[in-house]
Amino acid sequence: METSDLLKKVRKIEIKTRGLSRNIFAGEYHSAFKGRGMAFSEVREYQFGDDVRNIDWNVTARYNKPFIKVFEEERELTVMLMIDVSGSRDFGTSEKLKKNVITEIGAILSFSAISNNDKIGVIFFSDKIEKFIPPQKGRTHTLRIIRELIEFKPESKQTDIAQALQYLTNVMKRRVTTFVISDFMDNNPELEKAFRIANSKHDVVGLQIYDERETELPSIGMVKFKDAESGEYLWVDSSSRKVRDAYQKWWNEYRSKFDIMMKRSGVDYVGINTSEDYVKSLVSLFKKREQ
């Protein structure tokens, strides 16, 4: 992609997401996320029932009467995007591929972070850590992230989310709000444990991107499928009711197991269909977390 074309695309994404950022995150952006620190704000005179552990002894000694430190929620967040760049993101049967939706959601979260004066960073992962961009503030940094979202070419097409979550816990020493944006097509038995450990240290949110053709198979005769990650091919008779029922049963079981795993891990998540309005899904998730 030429630089001029890339900049045009970045500007289009920014224009499109600027209004969405204000509408979605103006109120919910901070209030939807747990684990924020408490920052010292001011002092006031001691009142009956106050926690004596919050007494400011320096001010108390100066005025010969007890004063209490008043704390308020620290508004600044550090946000990490964990972007799945494995081969399965190239799938799509509607107007957008899964990777297009991932890019737009990543752009929304990036511009929202900068508008709230928060730090934003990214981990691109497949079955290994493809690239790590440490969290920083500023428009230039945000535009760099969006350029990477658009242009990044992974070395591997496989998936290992557990390894990426372990990397997050190792590299980020302070608590961060983390969005894992993936289709979560990963059969690693250690995934639930990795989510549970990561969410105990950070505030982890899952955004599951899927295509409607992953939920059910249309009757269109013999179809040649290719596994985007392994490269293997398979012929499927989609005109067979038995085959279509088995396909839909697999999807329902997969979603049920995934839902149970996320609940046991304490991780909030939302499923986002590539053919639907992801803004509504994000708003629904944030309102749920706020409650």
C-alpha cells in the first residue's frame, strides 16, 4: 500500500471513529473498567466514622486537629490491545473480513484512549509474539498503532492465545486494561488457566470476532475448504442436511464451551458478527460492565 493511500485510509478511520469515540466512551469508557488506582486529591477535617488510616499526620500536626486524606479514582488508564494476526482472521463472507473489523475496533479504542489522555499499546500475536508496541500517549503514537493495524504482516499463521496472555503478564508489571481481539479459534487446553492468571493481574476483556458463515453452513453443494492456519484442504458436501446439522452443532458446542471458560476465568466478553454493527455490541458490553 502506498503511503498516500495509507494516510487516506487512516484519516477515514479517524473521521469515522472520532464521533463514535465521543458517543461510546464519553461516559462509559472509564466507568466500565475496574481496577483503577486511587489518587490523593485533597484533605478535609476528620469526621466521625472516617478511616483513621487515612489521617494526614503532617497536616494534623500543623493545625492540631485531625485531617483526612481524600482520594478520588485515578482517571488515567493504560490500555493494551492484544491483536490476533493468525491466518483465520482472513476469513469473511460479508462486506468485511474479520481482520477489517479487528482493525476498525482497534482504531476506535486507540482514538478513545488518546481522547481520554490514556496510554495505549499493542501486542500483535499468532502462535508467537509478532510485535510489541509499549503503551504511550499522543496522536503520533496512536497513528503509528493504526498504521500497524492496517499494514502488519505476521510471520506465522498459527494461534496461541495462552502464550500471548503469558507474555502480557510478564511484560506489563502494572495493572492495565486489556482488550483481546480475536476469533478465539484456539484449542489450547491451557487457555482458561492463562485467562484466569492474566485477569487476576489485569482487567481483561474479550472481543470475539466471527463471521455468520462460521455459525451455519449454507446448502451450496460440494465445497472445497482450506484451513487458513494449517493450509490443509477438505471437500464438504454442504447439500447434506446431516453435514449442515453437524456443522451447526459444532459451532453451538464451541460457543457454549467458550462462554463457560470465560465466565470461570472472570473475563467479560462480547461476540461481534462481521455483518452486524459492532458499535451496538461494544456499548452493550460497556453498559453491562458499568452495572
